[in-house]
Amino acid sequence: MEIDCIIGVDPGRTGGLAVRFHGKRKVYKMPGEINDLQELFKYYQEITDSMLVVIEKVQLLPYDVHTDDIKKFGRAMRVQKLLAQYEQMKTILIIMKIPFVTVTPRSWITYLNLNTKNKTREERKRIYRDFAQMHWPVKVNLDVADSVCILTYAERRLRFDPDFTSELPKELQTKMFE
């Protein structure tokens, strides 16, 4: 079955969403409120027959929490807030019965052959933006570049790896293919 709508999500305050709907592509900066994000999902859910959301996985790493450095403590607090928003997003998708998969940054970066080892954050972001721009019809900025890459990853996985959707939460697998 062909999926009508795929949404790539880079969570967080500076993240974004990239949407492919019936061949048309659109990007959104991450809404500031979770209710606005829910409305966006609802909009696409209402106008499509089959939908898949691919979310970049957010996780708290050991070095984020075990530190005496005040800068790292601040990072840990930001990551915990991001993690809470990520969990809210997943809950919304489950309640709305929208199929979704999560993907680690390393997975999509490796799959797309984006070599970012030993690069600064700014260099990595430029690499993602340049890659995304090659696959997107309009100008891509740094805020939405990761989401475009995640969407590109999802499109390729769906095309070349039939088991990709087996990673869906069990309760949503049957919904996707009804």
C-alpha cells in the first residue's frame, strides 16, 4: 500500500516538520505549543487515507545528567524538557491512532551517508541543510533541515526496506494497512 502522507519530525524548539502529501512537499517550524502540533497532525489525518509520522528519537544520555559542570546541567534540563515534549507528541499520535516510528539521529545520518564525524554542531547543521536542499524544491533553512532529512530517510526506507514499518507500535500496525 502506498502511503499518502509522510511527516518527518525533528522535535524541539528549533526543530521542524517536513511533509510529503500526494507528491507535494511542505515544511513547518516546530509549533511552540503542543496543541498547535496536534492540530497540524489532525489536519493531515483528515485529508489523507494513509499516513506515517517519523520522529527523531530524543534520549537523555548518561553524560547529560552526571556532571558538576553548570553548563552541562543546563543542557540536561533542556534535554529533559525536550524529552517530555517528545513523549507528549508520541502520546498524541497514539491517541489519534496515527502510525509512527522513531529513529535515532545516528540511524538516519548513517542511512543517508552524511559523514558528520568530528564536525562541530554548526558544520553538521550545514551538511544536513545542504543535503536537504538537494532533495527539496524550495529553500531549506537550518530549522527544518533535519526534518527534511528524516522525511528523505523515511521515503527511502519505505521504498527499499519492506520491514521498515514493522517498527510501528503494535496497536498502529493494523491501522496503517486497513
